[in-house]
Amino acid sequence: MDFNFTEEQTLLRESVQRYLADTYDFDSRQKTVNGDAGWNPAVWKAFAEELGILGAPFGEADGGLGGGAIENMIVMEEIGRALVIEPYLSTVVIGGGFLKAAGGAIAEAVIPEIIAGNAIIAFAYAEPQGRYNLADLRTAIRADGDGFVLNGHKAVVRDAPFATHFLVTARSSGGQRDRDGVSVVLLPATTPGITRRDYPTVDGGRASEVYFENVRFGTDAFIGNNGSALALIEQVVDEATAAVCAEAAGVVRKLHEGTLDYSRQRKQFGRPIGEFQVLQHRMVDMFMEVEQTVSMTLMATLRLGEADRARHVSAAKNKIARSLRFVGQNAVQIHGGIGISNELAIGHYFKRATMIEGQFGDADYHLRRYESLMG
Amino acid sequence: MDLNFSPEDLAFRDEVRAFIADNYPHHLKAKADHGEELSKADFLSWHKVLAAKGWAGIAWPVEYGGTGWTSVQRYIFAEESARADAMRLLPFGLNMVGPVIYTFGTPEQKAKFLPRILSGEDWWCQGYSEPGAGSDLASLRTKAERFTADDGKEYYRVNGQKTWTTLAQHADWIFCLVRTDPTSKPQEGISFLLIDMKTPGITVRPIITLGGEHEVNEVWFEDVVVPVENRVFHENKGWTCAKFLLAHERTGIAGVAASKRGIEKVKEIARTETDSFGGEAQPLIANPFFKRKVAELEIDLTALEFTELRTLAGESQGKGPGPESSLLKIKGTEIQQRITELALEAVGHYGAPYFRGFGEGDNEHPIGPDYVHRAAPHYFYMRKTSIYGGSNEIQRNIIAKMVLGL
């Protein structure tokens, strides 16, 4: 057993940390959040060229750093700490996850574009009726001549407004919720028939409702096999879930640190409020949740390659969703009024924490999934 | 003991129900359904209807223009209002400064202010918290120095800053706790002043909160001149008014009727949303994990309701709201917050889109069903309830000291 990071992994963390500390302060982030574009392409360019982190989980043969899930975990934790809104999760973790698993010509073509910072991928999987069931799909693919046609509506597609490609889950055959008959295709965002309605998200990101109307594509767009991609989708969504757990670890760490700092500075009744035992115990409880968030993230990340991956990922996400709520709510509570003001970072960490709770399934969903898998 | 309403109470309930159904402004309901922010005129429109009916001063004695209703009638009115999704009237005039004025004010103050509070003519806001005085309210530093002006009359000169002042941007008047004796113990040098918001030297600055709302403000006072006759009760005895007011604020804060309606709304959402975990589509309310949380919430609300009814029964026998009302505040706000948690969980992916609200000329329909728009902002917004009105930590201190004698 070895829980030590390699030298390369430590260097990766340090370089990301340093870059974000130098350039990604809260005010710059808010400027981007409130700007027209909703993301900062210059940051993305720096991720690609200065830091090289867009290649973190890709093989050296593809031009990557030769890492994998641990590297994603490291980057995502730092992304959580700095509340980064740029699309590492959707492009590198999810887009990269599908392409690495699928291989072939499409992977050879797109992975270098991801690493170079040219390809931005958005994952269009959720549907208005589907909740967290990945197989509940109305979006449908039908064969048409020597190609295919896609129709449907995807909900809350994060990073869609500035994506160059969409990864779309859809049904090729079977009933609306069958496990068989599910496909995933990679389409350029400019493909005719794709329209979007863009909007901001409550946690500072951008997303879209994406509509597909008679969108035509060829066999080469399929990631995995036509009609049997659900297992692959579940695998990549579990990898993405582990990645948002890592982001959560960064977010709750900052919520806790910020609260500790504040409790030392804020005086009421003639002393720092951190001297009150009731708040000390609360901050100790928060600390224990933070530590367990880190532990469960590591557990899930290390077990992504195992046969019972799904159960472990659900264990982590359930535990971490509860920790996010506890730490977030208490960080706000101990800050008092300024915790709910939009001007301070703490409230924005709380908003992101709240959204991670539900991303790829909330605490209830993962508890239920765990229960169904625990035997 | 009897849990049933008397025939008179039932007749009263029918009257209230019919009145709300016939008179509640339609546009308010539409705005609430869409999650739109209310304008000043919106806030006042229902107030004015109730005032014309003589139902604005719900808890006020008849001699000051109140309803003189029994606690059961007040309970029925709150239930019927929540049932019809009617907004609650703003508390600052009617439930806060009004009772302070009719309890501690001079005849002149009563005659000048009370009718205008009842009618909605004057909009009041509360000047209590300061940047350095939150939970430790008695450490407030906004100072009021007494002086005699050239006209031979006495005035206070007020300097300082209040914060978290709800809807101060609309206010005509602010009631303030100010320090009139800097040399005495914290609670003993405070006075309760009524200040006209149009007085020169007052600046209101917005504070934007997590959901993007502009509801709270900073209020700055720079050499603001206030006539001495605008002080309620004795100089340096304002803390008496403050304690009285906080106890009043706490009973209303339980919000049982509104929470009942809140749970109904969560159930409505959960009946509409589908959950296909395991491959079979069901309404979310059939998900045993979700349903259990709704059931526990209902049970906790019942426990709160009967605790509040016991408190009300005590009040009707002449016991004023005491430190027990801290229990109502803590449990009431916890329940209000849990309702928002469940609503946010229920909407799933559609909790993420941020709906900015309808601006001028902006009539694009928001994303998803009507009930999703405010789920996340409302969850964020309601975090304030365990902070304001004396944080829930402070309320526990009050119970420990005043009820348990620790």
C-alpha cells in the first residue's frame, strides 16, 4: 500500500497551485463569470501551453503527460480550491475519458486537439425527464441511408456555449429506459440542426439547453459501439463523479479555512468568535468532514479500475454530498450575514458546493445505487 | 382542552377564506409563481386591501386600530393566507415598531405613527445590526449626541452605520438603536429612535446576496439631525424596547402556516418530477428515500405547530412571549431551510440554471418548469433565517440561560 504521490504528481499540483494563486484570484474569476463569454480562453491557453495540464491524463504517445485518474484528481482539487470555471471536467476528464476508452481514428484526431487547448467538449447527457438515470433517453438516433439522424433535447449541458464538440448520449433502439440500445456520439458543435439556449448557472458557470433537429452524422461519430455504449457511459460518468469529488475536496477545504480565518478575526462579546466552544466544535466537525472528503475521493479514484467501481464511487459521492452540505451551510452560518453576500468568495464556494452535491447524482441517488450494489 | 374549532371560529375561517379568494391581487400570485421580484407597489397592494378591511393590525389591540382577534383567529388567518399563497405583510412596521410604539410610545407618537403604519402609508425598516454588532447587538456604536439647536429645540445628531437593513431602499422611516451614553454598560446607554429616511445625511447602499437579490442594504448616517420627540421610551432605556421587539419577532418567525404550504409545494413538485432509478419511471414522491425525508419534515412541523399552539395558549392567558419563543425561532427556521433543501433536491438538474428574473422588457420564458427557477436561489436566500433575528446559536444561549437557568 502506498498513498504517496510521485514526484511528477507533486510537481503537477505545485505548478497548478502556483499558476492559480498568481492569476486566478477571486476578483478575476468574478470578472470572467460576469463577462459576456463566461470563461477565459487565456486561462485555457495557459493550461495547455504554460502548464501542459490538458494532457495530464493522456498517454505520452498522444502527446500527454502519461498520467490518469490520480492526475485528474490533483488538477480537480486545485480547480475546486480556486473555483475555476474553465471546462477541465467536461473536456479533459469526460471528453478525454470517452476518447481514451474508445480509441481509434476519432481519438487520434481529437485527443491532440484537447491537449493543445483547441477542442472544448461539452457532455450532453441529461434530459428533462431523466433525472440521474443515464439510460432514460428520449433523444434518438435512427439510421438513414448510409448515415444517421439525431433528434432530441438535452438539459443543462454545462460548458455548451463555448464548446467545439458535443458528446451526446442517445437511444439507437429499445424502450425509453432500456439498458440496451444506448449510444454516444461526438459531434462538432457547428453541425447543422444543433441549436442552443444559453444561460448562466447559479455557481458561476455557463450551460445550455441543446436541441438536435434532424442532425445528420456518419458512422465515424460513434464513441464505442452503436447501441451498446451504456457501460462505457457509466464508466466515464463514474470517473467524472470521482473528479467532482476531488473538486469538492478543494471547495470544502477552502470553506473550512475561510471560516477558521474569519472566526479568528471577527470579534463579538469582546473576543474572537473562534473562542466560543460551540463554534470550535462546529469547526472541528467541519474539519472531520473535510478530511473524510479527501479520503473518500482518494478511495474512489484508486478504485476506478476495479470491478466494483460503481459501488465505491457511489459511496464516495454520497458521503461527500453530505459533507458539502454540512461544511457549506456551517461556513455561511459562522460568517453570519456576510456569508450570504455576493461580494465575498465564501458565498461563491458555498454555491459551487451546493451544485456539486447534485452533479452526477445527489446523496439519495448514490445511497440508493450503493444499496443496490452492496449485496 | 379541545382541538376542534368552535362554530364561530369555523365561520371566521370561511369569511377569511372567501375574502382572500375574492380580494387577493392576481398579479401578485402570478409574480410569485414565476419567481419574480416584487416592487414596492406590489408589497403594498395586499397591505392596502387588508388595511381597508381593518385586517392589517392582526395582533394589534382594537384601540389602536387592530383586529383584536383571539390567538385562534390569528392562527386561522395565517393558515388561510398560506393556503392561498398570499404574501405575508412585511413585519417591520406592523409586527416590530408598531407594537413598540403602542407599548412604549407617547400619545403624540401613537397618534402620528400608528395610523400610517396600519394604512401602509409609511414603509418602515429596522436599524439594528451594524458591521461590528451582529450577534452582540448591544455593542452597537452608531451614536446619537443630544444638542440644542438655534430654534431652541433639542435634537440628536446621529453618526454611524447600520447594515443588513431589509428593503431600506423603499423605506420612509427607520427605527434605530443608537448609543446615547458611551460611558455606561453596553445595554444601558442605548436609545430607540425613529428617523425619517428623507433626513439629510442618510445614504442607502445595496448589498447583493447569493441569489442576485437586492433586498438588504447598508444605511449610513452622517450628522443626521433627529428631533428628541422621535425617541421612544426613556433615553438610555432603548434596550427594553429592543428586547420586547426581539421576543415579538421570534414568535412570528416560526412560520408554521407558511412551512405547511412549503411542504405541500415540495410534494407537488415531487409528484410532477419523475424518477426512473432502476429503469421504472415513477413520480419522485414514490422514491422511498425522498418520501421519508418529506414525512420526517411533516412530523417535525407538527411538533413545532403544537409547541407554538401551547405558547399561544399561554399568551392568551396573559403570559407574554418569553424566552421559550427562542425554541420556535430555532425549530421554525430549521424547518424552513429543510423545505428549501428538499425543493432543490427535487428539481434535479434544473437546480443549476440561474434565472435572472424578468427585467424591463425581458419576457423570455425561463428554463424548465415554473417551480425550478427559484429553487437554488431560495435555498441560498433562506440560509439567512438561522442568522437573523438573533442567530440560532444566540437563541440557544437564551434558552440555556433564561429557561434552563444554566
